[in-house]
Amino acid sequence: MRGWHVRNNCFCLRLGVTVAPSGVRAGDSAGPGFPTDYRKGRIKMSKRRIVYEGKAKILYEGPEPGTLIQYFKDDTTAFDAQKKAVLDGKGVLNNRISEFIMTQLSAIGIPTHFIRRLNMREQLIRKVEIIPLEVVVRNIAAGSLSTRLGMPEGQQLPRPLVEFYYKSDALHDPMVSEEHIAAFGWATPQEYDDIIALALRVNDYMSGLFAGAGIRLVDFKIEFGRYFENDHDMPRILLADEISPDSCRLWDYKTGEKLDKDRFRRDLGGVTEAYAEVARRLGIIKESGDTDNVVSFTGGSK
Ligand SMILES: Nc1ncnc2c1ncn2[C@@H]1O[C@H](COP(=O)(O)OP(=O)(O)OP(=O)(O)O)[C@@H](O)[C@H]1O
Ligand SMILES: [Mg+2]
């Protein structure tokens, strides 16, 4: 795939700083006291407090109250973390792709947690109280919908479907309904309505964004949270977490080739290359040409 080339047994990813919609130059460190070693994808962070370490990201205390730093790891998991791998460069790509999409969504009035990208693996975000729901929007049957309802993968759905899953690794994120959400107080009726309206707007916008890049948006998962601007004000609902090929199903319009985490789930290979292809088609990373801003990652990226 374009955008990636092998040099000296390294997979080299071009990250053009000129196309970054916001944030600082790729390669800049997060600031004084945050020395960065990008080649290894590791940062000496002794001065920062970890708020949460998940499967794909680490949240650090941010520089100001109400902020966090979201660090994108190369770790990849599937099937309740039974399947694991480290995919060199994946975190860098997801940081850039999520930044790009969140910035685009902000521009059309969707409130998001994204403030700015700090460096290749980190972004500054607003700290929210996560609503314990994974919100899935589907346009085409795939994955668990196909399994549950016996619907062939690739079948166009009559309209976009919004589904909710309760965020609990221990319970394997069970599907829940509006009734459960209301009865157990996971979201107020107003928040529930807002979340559905926002999820459908995100779907409309992203479907068009990806279509313009020759990619079909099959489905995706998003998370929302409550942001308390002032202690006494009502919280605002913000789009949180990430939007990347880890959380979307993306198929090439012409060939149907998968350009998302299903490549990892189904052992199709070329996972990071597919993510890079998405970034390239969205104009986030350069095609080829100048030799500036080339970041090398040692090892393969199956
Ligand atoms: N703006 C935010 N404020 C607070 N927490 C956030 C924010 N954005 C995302 N999160 C949370 O940070 C974590 C990100 O880490 P990661 O995605 O690796 O977690 P995970 O292992 O997938 O676990 P989870 O099941 O909670 O998503 C998630 O728990 C997510 O809900
Ligand atoms: Mg997660």
C-alpha cells in the first residue's frame, strides 16, 4: 500500500507535518519535563500520574484541571483481550486519525473532548465522566449483528441502527436497551435523546467523509461523557474516547477490502498498512515524495 515502504528492514511511515489540521509538529515533545523517544514509541513519564491504563490507551493527568492526556499505545486486543498483539505504529496512526475526525466533527458543531494534539502519540482532551455505554451505529450488516440475526455480512440495512452496549469487560459488554439505560440511570432521558441525535449526526458526517475517500463506513463505536464546565452548571455531553480504524468498520468501496481492526480479528495481515491507507486517503499522511518527517518503526506490522 502507498504511504508505507520498507527501508533497512524498517516499516517507514511518512507523517507530513504540513497537513496536520491542528496541534504541534510531529516529533515535538509534549513540553518541558516530557522527553520523548518516538523511535521506540515510549515516553519517559515519571512526572505524570496515570489516571487509567486501558487496552489501547493510557490516560494521564493533564496540565490543567479538567484535562487529560490521552496516549495511544500500539497494543491491540480483540475478543475480550483474549487475542493480543503489538502493532508497530498503530498508536501513531490512531492518534492522527482520531484528531482529524474529531476536528472535523467539532467544525460541524459536534461537541468533542478533543483539545489539541501534543505529539505523535498524545492528545490533550477534556476530562469527562464517561457514560458507561458503547454506542454503536450500523449502516451495513457485519460482525455481531450478522451473527445474532443471521444476516449476511455486507447487507445494506434499511436505515442506520443505533445500539447500546453496557461498558463492562467482566460482563463482555452486553447489549442493553433504552429501558435498562433509564431504569439503571446510566443516562437521563434527555442525555439518551442527545446521544442518539449526536450519534446519527456523527454517522451522517463520517459516512460522507469516508465516501469521499473511497471508503464505506459499515459501522462504528463511540463513547460519550459528561463535561462539567462549572461545578454548579448542568454537564454537557461530549463525544469522547477515539474514532479510528480500531473502532470503525471501513471497507474499500470498489474492492470491499477491509481497512480496519477486522484485519487483526480475522488474521488477514497488513493491519497497520490498512490503517495507514485510511490516513493517506483522508489526506492525513502524505503519499510519497519528500523525505522529511519520515518516522521509522522497527520490525514488521503484520
Ligand atoms: N475524555 C475522557 N475523559 C475520561 N475518560 C475517557 C475520556 N475519553 C476516553 N475515556 C476512557 O479512557 C479509556 C481509554 O482507554 P482504552 O480505550 O484503552 O480502554 P479500554 O481498555 O478499551 O477499556 P474500556 O472498556 O473502558 O473502553 C476508556 O475507558 C474510555 O472510556
Ligand atoms: Mg476502549
